[in-house]
Amino acid sequence: MLTDIPGTPVFDGQTSRRGFRMNKLFMSLRFAANRERFLADEGAYCDEFGLTPEQRAAVTGRDWQAMIDLGGSIFYVYKLAMMDGLSMQYLGGVFTGMTEQEFVAAMRAGGRSGG
Amino acid sequence: MAEVIWGLATSHVPSIGAAMDRGRTQDPNWKALFDGYQPAREWLAGHKPDVAILVYNDHANGIDLDIVPTFGIGTAERYDVADEGFGRRPVPDVVGDPDLSLHLLEKLVDEGFDLTVFQELAVDHGFTVPLSVWTPDPGDAWPCPVVPLLVNVIQYPQPTAARCYALGQALGRAIASYDKDVTVGILGTGGMSHQLAGARAGMINAEFDAMFMEAIEKDPAKLAALSREELIREAGSEGIEMIMWLIMRGAMNERVRKVHSHYFVPASNTAAGLALFDNRAGQTA
């Protein structure tokens, strides 16, 4: 087992088990036909994939931090963000309590400190 | 006998590909990155191998979480470029080399590396961005056939750095035992320091990256000794993907000559690194 590294979610086997159905939903959004079906009735689409009520609420409410906490892999969660036209810098801002512009500025200034 | 002529380590950040696809490489936020690639690209253009091996990871495009192979190899004649959800990149599909793939597979299994076999595989930015870093204008085809070697870096436990380095060394022996006289380029991809999620998202560790860049050339065994925990702490939860550089380095000679290296922050949320090594110049030095 990995010891906890502050501020660092590690996508391990237990996390992947928790998030399995939700990550499958994100993966499906690569295809336009699925994106259309999702947007037509997001709740029903979540139910179809067997999400837990908490995951369903996180996805339909676009609670990005909750999606990570409930087992989402950032590479999979990003599929939903892309569909919404949001960038990885936007998500970085969400995770760190900054606006997208502030996050981008921090990156251009050499990135955030690793400590 | 096949011979590794060069090794190229490079980041695979999707926005690097997007900047090229959209003609933005001279934009102020990108110019220094692409200018820094130029010496490597010029050298590579003059040293075209017969075949390349590209060590990479997929990002929820070619494979999902149903099956998480720690190491895998493509054995197909062709690899389509994946549509990651926003349309496929306007770059050529990849021609493979099944004969070399199957040779490498057998030799590596004989050495105890039980690779998963991919007879069909769509390749994503983890694969095509490094090809674009190498060859910005491929036209209708990439410079040579390319064999994909996949590594799980997304789901913990990733293979250890030591195991990756050992796989690279076995890969080097497998290449040397191939009966065709071909030249081989090998690409190790990913990195450098970055973390996408969590309160530490956006972290960059330039000091660690500089150490890694130096040691990948001169003292890879030192990097092979790093634990997963050290890699995640120092390079970020996604920076651990630099273990793929060690597979490339393991397949090369003990002594290599650095042709060019470049470091740039930021490519999106990532420190972008490039290092190009000549495998034929080190022996007599």
C-alpha cells in the first residue's frame, strides 16, 4: 500500500473498483451517438450504466471533485469535461480552488510548487 | 542482426499535437517549445531507421478498465488513430511490423516478460504526439513502421521503475537477436512532472525533472531504484509515467551520446521534456 501523499489522489485498484461503472460511462462518451443520448436524458443514461446515487448526482451536477472522490479516473472524467467544452486547466482550477485563468497563469509562471 | 540507432524520450501532452494540428506552433505560448524541438528533428530527419518501437500508454481510448495489462505489445499490420471524442487527429494511421512484434514477443516471454498481445489497437495521443514530435509533417505516412509497446501507468500498481528498466534491457537483447539487418529507433514517452487531479494539481518539480534528464543519460540505474511512492511524490501522480523512458534507455547501450535535450513549462498542465540519444556514438568514447 502506498502511504498517503497529501493532495494526491492515487487511482488504485480499490478506487478503480468503486468507479468502474462511472468510468465506463465516461469512456462511452467518445462516440457522438452516445453523447446525444446522454444529453437527452442524463439521469437515465447514468442508470443504464448502473451508477450509484452519489455518482449519478456527481455526474449530472458536474461535481468534478466528487467524481474523482467516487472513483473517477481523471483521464475518464476528462471525457465528460471535453463534451462540455471544458479544458484540463479548468479542471485544474476546480481541484485547486482557482479560476481557469488563475490556474493557467500559475502554470505559465512555472507551475505550482510540488510541496 | 537489428541495431538500435537512437532513442528519443518525449512528453506526449495532447495539446502539443493540437498546437501542431491547428498551426499554432509559433504562438507566443508555444514557440519556445517547438523551437526547442528543432535540433532533434533535424538530426532525426538525417537518421531514419527501418522500424521504430514506441513505448507508450493509452488514455481511455484504445483500451478501457475492463482489462489492465501491465505490459502489452501490438502485433498488427496497421493501427488506426483513435477518435478520442473530438475527432481523430489529422495524421496518418500507423503501419506496424508484425514479424518484428512476434519476434520481440517470443524473446521477451522467454526472458520472463509475459506481455499481453494486441492484435487490434487504436492508438491515441500517447502514441501520435511523440510521432509528431519526431516528424512534424509526415504527409501520407510516418517515416517507418512502428511497433507499439504498452505500459500501464494509469492504474496503481504501475510496474516498478526497476522492472521497466529490466524490460528495456531484455528488449535490447531481443532486438539484437532479430535475424533481419534493420535499424531501429526507440521512443520512450510521457512525463515530465505533472499532476492532473487533487489539491496538488498543476505541480511541477523542475529540480526533479533536471535530475531525471541528467540521469536518464548517465546513470539510469539510479532512476530504476526509485520507488513508485518516490516517483508519485516527486513527479506527481501522472509524472510516474516517466518510467516508460527507462524502457527506452534499457534497450540502449550503457554509454550513449546526447544529441539534444529540451525542457519547457508548461504544455497545458505538464512540464514537457525531450531527450534524444545517439546509440552508435558511445562505444568508442
